[in-house]
Amino acid sequence: MSNWRRGCRSFWSTIPDAELLDVAERGRLSDPAVLEHQVRRMLDDPRADTLVGNFAGQWLQLRNVETVRPDPLIFPFDEALRQSFFTETTLFVSSIFREDRSLLDLFSADYTFLNQRLAEHYGIPRIYGSQFRRVTLTDVNRRGLLGQGSVLAVTSYPNRTSVVQRGKWVLEALLGTPPPPPPPDVPELKAALHGKALSMREQMSCIEATRFAPPVTRAWTRSASPWKITTVSGAGAPPTRPAPSTPPESCPTAPSSAGRPG
């Protein structure tokens, strides 16, 4: 199969159209200007949505949004919200492609795409109707992929965040450096010296394995709940940032952070 036919399948997941066949048969795709024009034309075509969906679904693991099952006693969640999660990220990644924006905008862009259901979930007012539209963000925590419900959902447990899962996702999806496998025969995390179970924040301070996670993971987990940008009570409540955690005195294995980067 020729390179231009492969390219067409990559962009549209289908056969070339008449225009692309014509310029290819005349050998004009070797002209950089003609090639750039055809690439931009194909990206502007609605058929390029297939490229975005497949790319984001595999790279960002968005396909896992279909399988997340948040605890209904803690988080208000329905199928409309699930689909809105996926649509928001797909439209966002599509805008990066089609507007030829910087790769860094994937993580820092000050806009996203919302409908009423998703806006209410995020606590963003004055968005009405089921149609998605581009919205400028005022909360810096919401910017980019790391603030979107789809990514937060696929890196969380049904009832809480997970620094381990989010660290693994950052290493695999963003940095291309999967973490090493866990050592064999690792025992369960011990309870605190006073006999009570440690909170999740205290456990996170105690788990030595999190040393492999990049610093962004710890900051991301502190600021983001599984389904919103911060842990709040009820849909649409104003976001609140928890205080930074410190290793508790009762932690039996809390490692010293002295001299450790990040």
C-alpha cells in the first residue's frame, strides 16, 4: 500500500476521495505545498473525527470511560454525564489538531467544550442546552487534559482518587516510561500505631512506592477528586483546595523527604 493511501486510512479510516486520488495519480503529492494543503483539507473534513476518536481513545485511554462505575452514593453520575466526559475531551483534542496549536496547549489551554450537563457537574454557571460549545475557563485547575472529567475518571477508583493509578497514567500515557512492576510479596499497608486505619491522605504520605511518580501526580491528586476538579459536596458546589498533606506522626513507615527532589 502506498504511503498516501496509508495516510488516508490514518486520517479518515477509509479509502481516498476523488481529489486525493487525482493529485496522487499526477504525482503532485511530492510537492510540499500540495501535500500540506491536502493534509489540512483532510483534517478539516468531518471524517477526521475518526482520527481524533481513535487517537485520544488509545493514547489517553478514553475508551475506559465506558467502563467506569462511580459509587452512586457519593457521586451523582449518569450515562449523559459519561458521554459528556468523552465528548468534551474529543472536541478539545480535535481543536488542538485542527487549529495547529502547540502540544503544550493540551495541558494549559484556557478553554474547553461544555454542555449544560457537564457545566453543572463542574460548577460552571450560565451554560444551557445539550449542545456543546467552546467555553473560556477562569479556574486554572480546570485547564487542559488534567482537569477534564474523562481523564480524572479513568485514573480513579469508584469512590476516591488514586495517586498510584494517576502516577501510572502520567508515566505511561504522557512520559512514555511505564513504572517498574511492584516487588514480589509486598505486604498490606499497616495500620497506624494507635490501631486505627490511616486515611487515604495519610496512606499516600506513607507509601514508599509513590517515589516513582512524577511530582505533577501528587499535586494533581491533591487537587482533583475522581469526578470533579476538587472534592466538593454535591454537584455544582464551589471548588475548594485541600491543605497540603504531611506525613503523620503515627505513620509506621513514613519515609523522610529530606533531600528528595520534588
